Amino acid sequence: MSNNTNTQESKEKRKNKKENSNIKWFIQVFIMTFILSMIFSYISANGVSHLNLVSAILILILVIGVGIFFDIIGVAVTVANEHEFHAKATKKVKGSKDSIKLIRNAPKVANICADVIGDICGVLSGAISALIAMKITEQFGLNFDLQFLLSALVAALTVGGKALGKGIANSKSTQIVHAVGIILNKFKKN
């Protein structure tokens, strides 16, 4: 009877530990997203409003590209096979140990890459497209609201780019995760 009680208490402790870990992760992601969103929104609103039209459009394209890029990393980490990196790690291939860590933490990595960074880029691209629409309307003296058209174009580019990116992430997951592992390895050494 006492073995059964100990097993049940052990299960309860693991369950409580996991719940506390999830709450801690939620709080960390919430704070990180809030701070990054404020910083990037402030920079984009104040920075882009002072740029010329071509520079603002280039920044918009860059923000959309960053969102797609990180979405690709998030998907690649979730579908990559950890076993492929064990052989590389035994041969001391740079970045392989970091790649294994990425895969073992795939839910958190995907959350940061696809959700935190991806959503921040989505909000930024919306704000930047609104500023661009105002610039175009003022510069060319247009009488209609261009924001609807520009928002639809940004959404289509983002969703279409992420759709293409998911295919690339699925087929090239090992190469993508290894490249990220190499980059992390270099930053860790510096």
C-alpha cells in the first residue's frame, strides 16, 4: 500500500512541477514579448515615419522577411530528427551539440521563433504599412484609403512566404537546424 502511495505522491509532484514550469514559461514569454513589442513598435513608428518612401518599403520587406525566416527555423526545429546530430556530435562537428539542444527544446524554440518573433513582425509590418499608406496618400494626393490594399498585400506576402517556408523547413530541417546550431555555437564561444 505504501508503494502505491509513494508512486501517487511522486506523480503529483511531477505534475505540479510541470504546471509551475509552464506558468514560469508563460510569464517569461509574456514579459519578453511585451518588452520587445514596445521597443520595436516605438522604433518603427518613430524611425519609419522619418524615412523616405523607398526606405520605408525596404524596411517593411525586411520585417516581413524576418518573420518568415524565424517561422522557418521554428518549423525546422520541430520536425528535425535528433538522431542525425548524435553521430555529428561524436565526430565533434561544430554546432551539432547546440542543434541537439534546439531539438530537445523544440516547443520553446518554436514558440520564440514562430510566435514571439513572428507575431511581433506581424504587428510591426501592420504598423509600417499604415505609415507607408499615409506617406503615399500624402505624397501623391490620393483621395481613397490605401491602407486596406496595403494591409491585404502585406498579409498575402507574409502568409504566402510562411507557406513556402514551411515546405523548405520540412524538407531541409537538418540543414537549417545545423546552421542555427553553428551560429549559436559561435555566439557561445564569443
